[in-house]
Amino acid sequence: MSDIIRLLPDSVANQIAAGEVIQRPASVIKELVENSVDAGASDIKIIIKDAGKTLIQVIDNGIGMSETDVRMAFERHATSKIRNADDLFSLSTMGFRGEALPSICAISEVEVRTRPEGEQMGTRLVILGSKVTVQEPCVCDKGTSISVRKIFFNVPARRKFLKSDTVELSNIMREFERLALVNNNVRMHIDTGVRNLDLRTASLRIRIEDIWKNTLKSDHLIPVDVDTSLVRIEGFVSRPEFARRRNPLQYLIVNGRNMRHPYFHKAIMSCYDSLIASDTMPCYFIRFSVDPSTIDVNIHPTKNEVKFEYEQQIWPILVSAIKAALGKFSAVPSIDFSVDAIPLHPMREGDTMPAPHIEYRNDYNPFASAARATRVRVGSDWERLYDNFSGHSPSREPAAFTHAEADRAELSAGVSPEPEDDIFTLAGDHDADTPQVCIQYASKYIVTTTRDGLVVIDQHRAHVRILYEEYLARAERMEVVSQTVMFPETVSLDASQQAALGGITGELRRLGFSLEYDSDTTWRITAVPALPKGTRASDVIMRILDSIAEDSVNYGKEGNVGDAIAGRVALVMARAAAIRGGQRLSVTEMEGIVSSLFVLPDPSVTPDGNMVYTVLDESRIARLLT
Ligand code: ADP
Ligand code: MG
């Protein structure tokens, strides 16, 4: 077999930002198994000792590597999978960055045995901390076996960061499940010492059953299948009656790759809106197949986020397909779904597409609808909202719709009205012509009336609450725009801050911040998101690191670290940008704040736990007057 590995040209190497590929044992498994899949393996075995801290071994029966190739494979940006930047847009392999093997061998002891088909002898390579210490011919099976020992042995901060064996093992099993789900045509075997799972090759449905046989039955699932020239969507969603209160199994697979995609997640959830209790969630296993040139998977080093070019056109296809499936299997008798609404031809930018017509039986709640429409509007005007508050002249359109406008927008947007009981109702919300009355008191408080009483709102806290939500929503929708800075600021960090930073650089990047190691204890901030006026990126970073240090108790625990970091960034930025006490506000500005505040899920407290407003109801006022 001929040598097939090439070095990427520098230009491409730079285009592909070096990243945090390996965070924990589970990431090693992901990278090695994906390499095995790329090597055409039909059988992959994984052996784990001590939750991966002692050994992670992946054995495959793929194409193997020649003597020269295996040596080359551990060079940075060495890949056999792409040759130039254009290939990034027609990817058919899991790997392409040429980063995994060099990253793994930089932080562990690696032993490789590999033999291409047709060769007599294979090659054995031992690499200690990036140095090849042994290279010799060996007898081995066709394919490749890679053993990774003592992960992070030379990065004490990282090794310390590893969680208990239980947590790391559960991360490993979750990663294995994801890989097994995506590669149902590969036999997959894992032995962790605690669990031993051997999965035959099977259809997607059987694979799902085999993986989750203890928690999921196949009659819980409804097939979804739609094929258009823009996208093929297939898979399974759970019947509404099997929605779960905890740990729903939710998987999106895009061209054979497991992906997070908050936008499509929301699309799927919206199909269950009126079908399941609000504290439960459906399971879903949805596969998208699209032309690789219409997606970008190179937006994150771990390659688990994807950007679709035709996201907005795919939304209605996805929603119709799922509603059709739920309807067809008579899960939802009350929905009048229309399969005709599924476009069978690709739509391009600018095309419009009527949302499928769906009738809900819910009672119409005018406040909920106004609230939703307002929220949409404020979301898109987020920067302007606070830009204006930091200036003086509010010579602009009102930030909020009038209720009449909102209702019209609501109708034309086809948003489903649904009751939102936890929000109290604003006075006059049922009467489109009654304007909201807001007055400012002591340059600090906004006073307004509701059916429930007189509301006194702390203007600063209210604005912190609003901006916080907006920022988080943007991060979730991946709408954070990051800008490279010409003259990077630097921050100087002590060892624990560096360790903390190491664990969150991926998240920070998602939020628009890129940091590069400079020298010694110094890091350069090379890219930043749009920041509130007068806020320095280095301040934001330092405050985030401080807040991690303050409660490393909370941080280290289970739960989504990413969300925690996003929350911290959002809070720091919201605090910096929010209007202050002492600032005079126009009626329009006050109305903007009031209407944006009361559409939030919990408007009554700031993210850091301060009360945002108090309500003086009639009886309280009467008591004050006795
Ligand atoms: P990438 O997967 O992005 O190309 P890696 O660092 O993961 O980068 O791997 C580098 C190269 O090593 C791959 O392009 C491939 O040619 C080779 N390689 C890695 N693992 C295997 C394997 N299990 N079988 C055959 N070749 C492999
Ligand atoms: Mg790879």
C-alpha cells in the first residue's frame, strides 16, 4: 500500500485554529474512534482502565498505516483527509484537522501497532511526550491499535481537573453511546471494567434499542422520514406520552456527525409544545443528510457544532416532518398537518416559505402573544437597546411594539399562542389602545401599574436581567459576532487561573473570545465579541476567572460547564452595560424595559439573586394607609 499522508500547507493550518481537542478521556475516545471510522473499520474495540486515567485503547480493523505514514500521523496538521482549504467544504470524513494524534501524544504515552492489508509486518511506535522512543517492525493484526496511557501525566493542572472515576466513566459512556448511535453499521465493543457492551451492526432503530435497552422500548419511538433536494431528514422521535422529566435522549446527527444545534433542537421541541407537560422533554434521534458544501463543521475544534447555510429553509421541513410523523402515528389527533407544505426543492436565500398551518386548541392569551412578539423584537435590537441608554437622546423608534402591533406580528409570524401563567398580566393588555403608564421615581425606579397592583422596578437590576437573557440567547443561537483585535490586550494569570482558563477556552471561543498563550504567565486576547461601551475584554475575562475561583464548588460539579461559563460572561457583560441608578429615562425607554422584562421566564430576580421589583397590591396599600 502506498504512502498517503501529506502535510497541510501553512495557510490551511492557520485557517484551522489550533484548539482544545483533548479535554478528558472521553475526548481521546472520540478522536480515536473517529479515526478508526475514517479508516473504514467495520469493527472497533475500546478498552478502558481506571476511567481512562491509566489506559485508553482503541483497536480497529481499518486500512492501517504504512511505516512512513504512522510516523507522519503524529506530526501537527498531518492528515490524509484534505489537501487544501476548499476540501473543507466537501468533507466526507470525521477528521480533517490533523490535530488529534499530535495533541494526544503531547499529553500522554502512546503506543501504536498498525498494519495495512497486504503487508507482512506491521509497525510498532512508542511516543513519550511527543518524542518517538521506539519504532520497530512487529507482528500484528490488520488495522490499527492505539494505546493511550497516563493521560495528562505532564500537565498536572489538567490531570487535577479530571473528575472522579464515576464522572469520567459516565462521560466516556455518553461519548461511546453517541459514537455507537452514529456508526450503527460498525460493530462496537467497549469494556471499561465496570461495563461491557458489545453492539452488533444493525439498523438505526435496533442500534438505539441495543444501546438504551434498559430505558427505551422501540414502541416508544415514531419514525420520521422526509427527503427533499435540500436535505434528507430521518430518524425517530418519542411518542409524547413517553416524554421524560430527566435526561431525555436527544441526538442530532449531521452527515454522520453528532452535533449540537440549539436552533433545530428548538424546532423539534416546538412540535411537542401543546402535547407534553412543560417540565418534560421528548427523546429524539434525528439524522440530517445534506450536501457537505452547505454546512460548516469547522467552527469548533471538537467539531460538534455545525452551521447550516439553509438553516431557515430547513426549519419548516424539519417541523413538518416531525408533526407529520406525530400525526400519522396518531399521537396528535388534533393537529391538522399538511405534508404539502414540505418543499421538495431547495430554497435559496430570499425565498419565502409558508409555515405549515397548524391549529392549536389552546385558549388565546393576548398577553402571551404580545410578550412573545416583543421579545423577538427586543432580541434583534439588543445592541441598540443598550447603546441608546448609554447616550442621552432617545430619538428612535420605541423599543417595544404596541400591543396591537404585537398581535398583528404574532398572527403573521404564526407563533402559537399559549398561556404563560407565571407572568402576571399588565394592565390594559386586553385593550390595544390603552398605553402603558410608566413614571420614574428618584431616577432609580420605574413605577407602573398592573392588574395585580402597583409595581416598583429597580431600573438597573431590570436592565441587567434583560441584557443577561439577550446575551445568553445570542450565544445559544450562535449569533455572537467575534472580531479579531489588531493590538491584543494581555492578561497575566497565576497557575490556578491558567488551569481554570484551560478548561473554558472552548466555551469562551463560542462566546466570541479567543485567547492565545503568549509566554510564561501571559495570555493575549486576540478576538472579542461586541462589548458594552467602556468595557475592557481583559476585565471581562478576569471577572469570569474570579467568579470561577469564588465558587469552584459549584463549578466543579455535574452539569453543563458551558452553560455556567456562558452565564458568567453574560452576567459580567450585562452588569457593565446596564443603565445605572441616577440615570434619567424617557417614557419610551421605561416602556421598553417593562415590556422586555415581563416576558422573561423569571423577571423577579437578577441572575445573581437580587430582587428586581416589588408589587404593592390594593390590600398592602390599604394597610399602609391605616
Ligand atoms: P485527522 O483525523 O484530522 O486527519 P489525526 O491526527 O486524527 O488527524 O490523524 C492523522 C492521520 O493519521 C489521519 O489523517 C490518518 O491518515 C492517520 N490515522 C489516524 N488514525 C488511523 C487509524 N486508526 N487507521 C488508519 N489511519 C489512521
Ligand atoms: Mg482524526
